[in-house]
Amino acid sequence: MSLAETDHRVPGPGLCASDFAALRTEVLRTGVKLSDEQLLDLADGLHSLIRLRRPGRPIRRHDGWIEPEPRAFA
């Protein structure tokens, strides 16, 4: 089953299905070569992007997606 067949998101911003599939394949293919530290760093970077997209989220630093923000526990 292809990504286009499984992707039921409402059309909007983002990569087209074939570009996303190529990116995902490359990340996973290359990911097996990463050290645990490198893989966690990449995952933290992607998670930072998700946090920046949350509505109403206060952004402490605008470059937070590049450099990790300090961890805060509520």
C-alpha cells in the first residue's frame, strides 16, 4: 500500500505524497547508520518542530527549532 493510499489528511500545506515518501525512505535508510546519540538528536529536532506548531504555545526562543530549548517540567 502506498503512502498516497494511506494518507487521509485534508489537503493543505506539506510535501506531496511522493516527495514525503522519498524523504521518509531516505531518513529511515540513513537512520540505521546513526549512533544512538545522533538518532536522538534528530528525533529531538523533529519534536521541536512539532512543539513550535502547537497553537498558543509561547516560544521562548525563535531559534528553538535549531537549538534545543531548555527542558522545563510543569
